[in-house]
Amino acid sequence: MRKILNVDNLHVAYGKFKVLHELSFDVEESQVLGVIGPNGAGKTTLMNALSGLVIPYDGTVVFDGVNITKKSPDERCRHGIGRTYQVPRPFEGLTVFENVLVGAAYGVGKSERAVIAKAVEVLKSTSLYEKSDTVAGRLTLLDRKRLEIARALATEPKLLLLDEVAAGLTDAEVHEVMELVEYLKGTGITIIWIEHVIKTMAESTDKLLCLSTGTGLIYGDPDYVMASKEVEEVYLGVEEE
């Protein structure tokens, strides 16, 4: 299986504060990579660096054979990177359908007929079709999370960045969102996924990357990573005697 993403020696800083440093990893096509780590480890900054919201001061990001290190978010979107946010960011005054339509129209740039067809397809796959005419600002948190994913899917991503899509939900709602993520896995989309539901991450990912203070602490198969002393010490708070 070919590598679709290569992150090499990535360094990101806000002013003098270094957030990511010497971070390197690969992601294979159709793979689900889970990113875990304590608060402040640099997980969201990594998402920002991959989606173009922040530009690293050193290192490279190569996606689908193209160096995108300095490219803007809209360029990355059109090249095939979609992204969600932990706190959903819909256009609250627009309907659910109109929100997804924006992603399909501006993220991909297809004809009007193709854009509408894509929006309908995405709404059905995310269980939002019956709420197409609902104003986004009136949605429940669960449906806002679904809409966040739907808007990203409308751009036809090859790589989907999921930033804590289960955050703030009840256990039953988390289960519904996880079912949606399982569906996405079956479509062949490559996924990088940040989540604090550790059991789900261990069961639903192909690889895990544990970050600590901005660098990759350990990377590999989920069972290997979760059983490691590094994760016990840094992420679970267990100190080695």
C-alpha cells in the first residue's frame, strides 16, 4: 500500500513557544491513524499544520506526491484534504443542505448539477438528509457534529482530519458518531483522527501516534502503543519505578 502522507522533521512555533518539533511519521492510503496524547501535546496544532492554518518554520509535509508545506488551506482542500473541528463551525444561518452545498461547490469546484448530487449523497450517508431544510443553528450537538463531517466529505477528500468528533456527546451519541466513522473507514478515505475515547481509538485505528510535548513519543500498531511504558507514563500518568 502506498504512502499518501509524509511528515518529516516538522517544527511549529507560536512566537518563541515551540509546539511541534522533530515530528516525523507516514500514513498509508486508506489507513486510519489515531493521534493521542495529553492536553498540550500538540495534537490540534498538528491538525492545523496539516490543513494549512499554521505554516511550519522547518520540515516538510508531502501529500499525495506533492509538497504542500507552504500551501494555503483552500489549496490543500482542492488537493484532497478535508477537516473537521472539535467545536463545530457551521454557517448557522444557512440550512443543513446549504452548508453542505458550500463545501461541495467551493471545495471541489464542480458543475451545479454535480454539486447538488454530491450534497444529497453526503447528507444521506451522514443521516442528515431528513434535516436538509433545518437551519444549522437549531441543530443538536450530535447533528452539528454530523454536519461538520458532512461538510468535509462534500469536498471529496482523500485525507480526512477528524478533531475530537465525539467530544461533548453522551455515551449513546458517541456510539452513533463511531458508527459513522466506521462507515467512513469502509469507503477507503484515509483518516487522521484525534480523540480522547481511548478504547475506541485502540479498536478502530490501524496505527496510533502518541504525542508528548510536541514530538512523536511512540508510533505503531494500536496494541503495541497502548501497552507501552511511554503511554503509561506520559498519557495515562503512570510513572515507572
